[in-house]
Amino acid sequence: MQDPQPEKILQQLVTEEMPFGKYKGVKLYRLPEPYLVWYHRKGFPKGRLGMLLNTLYEIKLNGLEYLLKPLIDNR
């Protein structure tokens, strides 16, 4: 299976919503950092959602939210 292109992953972070739980219906990029830290400790879900949440965790942890801003502004 081919890895998704980084720009597609970033696009998915600003367009897709959390499908379940406390933040069901919230765009992924809007998830609070403490929620992502909790998942990091507990373990991210399997599959694509887990990959997206882990990517978002790394973006927020490293102060890289500016990478998402142009995509958010263009929506």
C-alpha cells in the first residue's frame, strides 16, 4: 500500500471530523492538545484515523500548526 502524500494528510486534518467520542463531529485540527496527549498515552486508534491523530499530535507538540493555516483559510 502506498503512503498518502503529506499534503493530502494535512488536507484531511482540516476537513475530516472526529467520528466518535467526546469530540464527535469536531474537525480533527480543532481537537485540543490534551485530548491528543491522552491518546498518545493510551494508544491511537488503528488505521487511518490513528495515523491522522498521531500526525496532528506531532504537529501540535512541535508548534507546527502554521502548516495547517493556509488550508484552513482556503476552505
